[in-house]
Amino acid sequence: MRRLSNHLIGIQQGSHVMFSDFETGGPMWSGTGTREARLRVEFEESFKAPPAILTGLAMFDMDEGSNQRADLSHGNVTEAGFDLIFRTWGDTRVARVRADWTAIGEVRAVDEWDVY
């Protein structure tokens, strides 16, 4: 369990279209095998420590003629941001994906700053 030692908790949320490969014939639509798309998300305000991140598929558009495989996760979490990561594999054809996210963590008090 992650225990927060600060009574000041911040929550930031967002939604991002990670890619739209249908129009351009990009790798998620025209490729095969293992594929990955990453999108760096920068927070509007930094957290005091890396926050907990929750992600979810808000919209996906996949070809009906292939298997539908999707893996949405996150990585490289820092106080300032994180990476949204979408993966697929095999013959799956993905036209576009939108991911929603929520970050929850400790924030600094207004009068708190680093002296050194």
C-alpha cells in the first residue's frame, strides 16, 4: 500500500488521442506484429513525488476483420509527467485510440519550497 504523508493531495485528469493511423496508413493500422505507441503527458502542476496513475481506454476504433488486441499502460512516471503506452500485436488493425488518465499524489503547500 502506498501511504501519503501529506494532507495536501492533488488530482489531475486528462484525455489524449494517442494516434489516428487510419488516415495516414500508420503502423497501428497497416502494420503487423508487435507495435507500440507512446505519448508523453506533462502535468499542469508538478507533484511533490511521482503520483499514482490510473489509465483507461476512452475510445478505440479497430478493424472488424482482425483480432482486437489492446494493452494500455503507463510508465516513466515522474513528478512532472508520465508516458501513456498503447501496445497491440499480431494482425490487429487499430485506426485510433483515445486514453483517459488520472494522477493522484502529494502536492506542495503554497509556502513550501526547496532551499537547496
